Amino acid sequence: MKKLLWLLMLLPSVSFAQSSLLTIPGLADAVTTALKSSKAVGLIDLNQTIGAGTFIPVRTLHDAEGIQYLEAGFGGVIKQGENAKPLIIAQANLSAILRKIESYNGWYVAHVSKVTLPDFWFGPYIQPPLPGYAFTWKTNVGGAISIGF
């Protein structure tokens, strides 16, 4: 399990892996797709312990234009003073949601200018219970943020 977690944590850094290492048919394409969609996240649990992690969105809710609003996936997290652990995460694209709400107000669109910023994602996460680790809501549940470029 620890090896799988380390693999998930290192996915963004192995994007230049040689295709000769990935000899299983279709595996290279699957890894490439996962690397392109993986995200780094900052986390804070209910005990206010800060952590960092990465995750791969498994499901994404988007509109007909392809603008993503919600996503959910799996990944790994490392918190201060702890070992790497898996996490389940769901995030909302606050920037896209606000742009969608603003677009319904004609006066606002016609009269208000604003700076275009990258997408800001925010949502909850949970670390599933693992054998040998105590599960408490304050240490295994929290919020996550990431910025999409």
C-alpha cells in the first residue's frame, strides 16, 4: 500500500518516463492521461495540521463547452509529522461557478470589468481508515485547495 501511495505522490515528477518502461499495451496512454489530469493540492485538517498531496480526478462534471465545475478522485497526502496516506477528495471550481452565475446578469456583464484569474478549486477530503492507524474526524477530514493553470 505504501508503494502505491508513493507512486501516486510521484506521478507528476515522472512525466518524462521513457515509453520503453511501459511495455504493457495501453499503459503508456493511461499513465499519460493520468499525469495530465493530476493536481497538486494543499490540505488542512480539522486539527489545523497542514499537508500537501496530489490526486487524479476520476469523475468530472462539466458543461457542453467543456468548462469543469466539480471533480472527485483519489490520491495521496503527506502531513506534518506523518507518513504518506491515501485520500479521497471532491473539489468545486469556484472561479468557473462564479463566472457562470455572473453571466446570467446582463447588467453585470455590460458594466463590470475584472481580472481573469486561474481556476481556484476548493473542497473537502477524507483519509480512509487504514489498519494500524487510528481514525479520528479531526485528523482524517479537512479541506483542500488547488489552482488550475
